[in-house]
Amino acid sequence: MWDYSDKVKEHFFNPKNAGAVVDANATGEVGSISCGDALRLTLKVDDDSEIILEAGFQTFGCGSAIASSSVLTEIIKGMTLDEAAKVTNQDIADQLEGLPPEKMHCSVMGREALQAAIANYRGEVWKDDHEEGALICKCFAIDAVMIEEMVWANKLRTVEDVTNFTKAGGGCAACHEDIEAILEKVLAEKGEKFDPTAAPVEAPAKIAAVKVPLTNLQRIKKIEMVLDSLRPALMADGGDVELVEVIGNTAYVNMTGACNGCQMAAMTIAGIQQRLMEVMGEFIKVVPASEMKKLVNIEVA
Amino acid sequence: MKDIYLDNNATTKVDHAVVDVMIPYFLEQYGNPSSIHKFADGVAKGLKHARQQVQALIGCEHDSEIIFTSCGTESNSTAILSAIKAQPNKKEIITTTVEHPAILSVCDMLEKEGYTIHRMPVDKAGRLNLAAYQKLLSDQVALVTVMWANNETGTIFPVAEMADMANAAGVMFHTDAVQAVGKIPMMLQDTKIDMLSISGHKLHAPKGIGVLYLRRGTRYRPLLRGGHQERGRRAGTENSASIVGLGKACELALEYIEYENTIVKAMRDRLEKGLTEQIPHCFVTGDMYNRLPNTTDIAFEYIEGESILMLLNKAGIAASSGSACTSGSLEPSHVMRAMDIPYTAAHGTIRFSFSRYNSMSEVDEVLKVMPDIVAKLRKLSPYWEGDAPVADPEKAFAPTYA
């Protein structure tokens, strides 16, 4: 059974705003191909202020789909349509105190239903901008379609390439066989053959490993180089990282942009630490800069 | 009310009598069965006795035809890989679309390596077409591997007849019988089945113990090589406590096999009848007239299985579902898809599987709570309105899929 948060259970066992809104003037109907769940969101919008007066949901789906639908209606009630349009699936997941990676698509379905309902109110037709595939990397919630597209677009050849471009496979590494299968398939479609020993397509992170002990200045420069090499992957997700301080073998970093507050931030930091250790050839601990204060206090004390 | 466990096809409670016979093998007779001293001198005897207990349950001719393994999955992998290694010139395998992943994944891998895999389809009741099967049998086929009973629906395949047909064509026959052993009587010496897989934890023995039955004379190549254990056919120090436990579990299963097919079956039938009578728009999947006595798989239309399971769990009832969401996979159960169950029903299938530990009063408890659970979820469903599905559900609600 999934490890659902209490909040998910609360919204599942006692859903809010279940059922269709009477005299609704906006409707969004979407489904998630990745598990067959589907949701109809109905809204009653005040025509003058564009404030959402009432919201109701009808969901065919699992526990987290029902909880996502329920919490979504709670979030958007009282918002204007413009405000509601800015609600992200991460907002829905956060309100639920997190969802298992396999279930994040339930929150995506909620956001899409909202977008569809807003489009419906405005007399537009909502078009989905992304297709969802089988979940491959459970650490970073990357699906097969995303990996395939990146392999096509960037002429990727190895698992390492895929990790550099999508983060997929950068965590526990259990999905590397599945990533290889995708590479095999896409490369075959392009008339090429997958070679597990091929050199990475480009080597943004190819920084020579260190052999001799480093001075503090050398260490900081080296860490900056590694962070620069990881930056494109983070920025692709709308995030970034900055180095704040290096004390001994501990690097303090700030996760910014979309990385800030992201559930995956801890995984990302672990990935950065792994990469740093590989390049530096020494133990490096990466810690969020917010932890720095505690350390200083201890030293003062 | 005590919690109710109706998920016995997933795994079972270890029988107390099984635990009792195992304990001495942890605390006293813990020697390596291969050693010559008093910490081990009873182990070989214990293993021999267990082998005979397994032999009695499945009715095979020799106790040396029993190879102890670590689980049903190991037995399945061993059987398939042995058959192809022993017959390197044969490049085809016959199986079905509704096998357990322990079979299908191995076949998928072999397909990548160049093998031709014939996955026989089933009809809407989950049955095979034996005429089509006959046509597939040829001297190119290394192995037929067909489950004895389906884990989701309980549907029984005519494996004895299919083994005869394979044998007549000179083809080796394996059956994954992890769901069938202990639930239906069998007499392997009267069949042409060459290999058969058993899993201990499906019949009240512990997890981590299995059996591969290997008919004497069947060409065989071990999966695990090393020491001389199991006559060199499965190396690795014997899991003596679990083997002895499995032996006891087989003895008990044989004792209770009539109980399973009368009283346990009556519980299943009462639950099935009660649910399908009380709840509109639900139906039993699989072959109603040729099933395991302990299993019923019911599709509740227009609602989703995981939601049902969560509400059942809250009511203290354990069951399982063929919905995609419970497994984190893309699709509803491959068994439901193979039977062409519509998708609004396939996602709402719930499997109740009984054991001799269940009782009629538990059946009544499920019958009491289930109608409300289904009604509660249907109230949330876009396919449902008032007391009935919306007219033409697929058209009335046609979401944009992404």
C-alpha cells in the first residue's frame, strides 16, 4: 500500500465539494492516460469579478486522485480565474503534504482539469501540452515520454547522457536497465545501435578528477566548476543552485527557483554531493545554506 | 470485530503447527545438513520427511523429483531457462497472455534474445483455445509453460490435457501451479507434466521457500551451480527450517483439501452471491464454472479499485485489486485486459481470496459494508448519477486524455 500522508487520507475519506456544481458555468474534463483515472471539475464563476464561487469534482480514480480533486476545489474557491490559472500541480501536492512519486500525476490531472475549466469558461478549447508515459525514474519522477523526447532532441547515446539531461537515473540507479531499453528503442528507430560503452554525447561535466590534496581555494573553484556543469539540468526544471560557503569539507548551497521548496530538493542535493565526490576524489558534504546558522551558533557557543 | 484477511492468493498466514515444527531447526538442529555431527544429524531426516510430505500432496512418483528452491519465482525461472539450455536448437516457447510476471518477464527477456514467444490469448471468460494450441506445437518448441490456476480470477487451465498434447508432440511441459497446489487435488504421476512450480507462502508455509517438481528423466540444467545440495540440481545450503515447515504445510493442505473444496468454497460462493445480488452493475470475472474454490474476482463498474481497497481497509477488511493504481503501473491488470473487460470495469476489480482460517461470519461482515463502500465511491464518479450509471457513460463523460 502507498505511504499516503494524513492529509491525503483526510481528503479521501471525507472529500470536500464532491459532486457537480448546480448551474455551473465552467467545466473541465480530463483523464490521465498513465493510470486511467479521470476527473470532471465544475465551477460557478461570478461573471463580473471572475471569482470562483463554487467548485465541485467528480472523480473516477484512486485514493490520491480523489484527494487531489478534493484539495484542488478547496484551493481555488474564492480565487479569481487569473489567480486560479497560476495554481500548479506542486501547489496541489504541497497542500496534501506530498504524494508518492508514482502518484504525482494525480496532482497533474487536477491542474489540467482546472486549466480546462478556465478555458471552457472563456470559450476556448484547452489543449494539453504534454504527454505522459510510464514512470521510469522514481527518484525524480521522470517518465518514458520525457526521456524519449530528450534522447531524440539531444541525440543522447548513453545512460549518463540521459541522467545529465533529465536527471533520470541520477538517484538510486535502479532504472538504468529501463533507460537502456529506451535508448535501444530510440536509437534503433534512428537506425543506430545502442552501445553501452559509448562516450557521452557531450561532456559538460568532464572535469578531470583530482589526484592531490586540494587547498581551500582550489576546492572552492573546483566545486564551482562542478555546479556550473550541473546547472543546465537544474535550469531545465526552472531551478538553480548557488554556492554560499565552503567550510572544510562541507559545501553550503542555496537551491533557488523551482528547486526551492521542491520535494525533490533533498534528492537533488544528494545527487550534487555524489557528483562532487566523484570529481574531487574526497569526501564532500553538501548542506542547504539554511543549516549554516546552526553551525555558527554552535561554534560561538 | 477482528480484522478480516481475504487476500490469501497474495500470501497466507503461516500455520501455527508449521511454526512449531520449524523452531527446533533454528535453535537445536541448526547444523549444516552436510555436516557430520549431532547439530546436523536430524536435519537430513527432516528434509527427507518434508520431501515425502510434498510428494504426497502433489502425487508424484519419486521423492527425488522434488527440488527445494527459494520461491515460486525461482522455480519458474529455473524451469524456463533449463528447458532452453537443455535444448539449444529449439527457439520457440508457448505460454499464455495471463501468466504471472514471473513467467512473462522471463519470456520477454528471451524474446529480446531472439526466441519466438507464442502468448496464447484467452476468451472473455479467461479460457484457452486448445485447437489453436495444438497448431502451435512443433519440434521447434522448447517448452510450453502454462499456469495451472490464475492468481487473479482463479480460472483453472486444463494442464493435464495440455501436457498430454505437448508430450505427444515431443514438447516439454511446465506449469506454474503456485495458486493450485493445496487448493485442488492433483496426482502428477498420472500426468505428462514435466515440471511444476510451488510457492510455500501460498499454502501457509513461510515466505522464501518453493519447490520445482522435475519429472524423473526430464532433461535439466541447474540455474544455481555450486555445492551438491538437491543432488546438484539447486546448489546453496538448504533452508532447512523452511523446508521442514513447507513439508508440514503440505501435510496439512492434503488433510484440508476437502474442507477447502466444500466449506471454504461455500464461503466464497456466499460472498459472491451476496455481493452480486446486493450491488448493481458488478460482475464476476473469469470462468465461473472452472475456478479455484477460494477465489472470486468481482468487477465493480464505474469506480476504481484502490479507492475500494482503502475504504475496505478502513473497515478492517483486506483484499486486492487489478487496478493500475495499486501497482503503480500504466495499465489495469494484464489478465483483465486479456479477457477484454471494459476499462471502466477493469479498474474496479476486487479479488477476495479465502483460506481455511476464514469464517462465515466474516463473509457476513463484508456483505454488510461493501454495498455502502461502492455507493459512496459511485457518488463521486463522473460515470454515475443518482442510483444508476449515466446514460451512455462513455459518451456522457469523455475526458481529454493526457
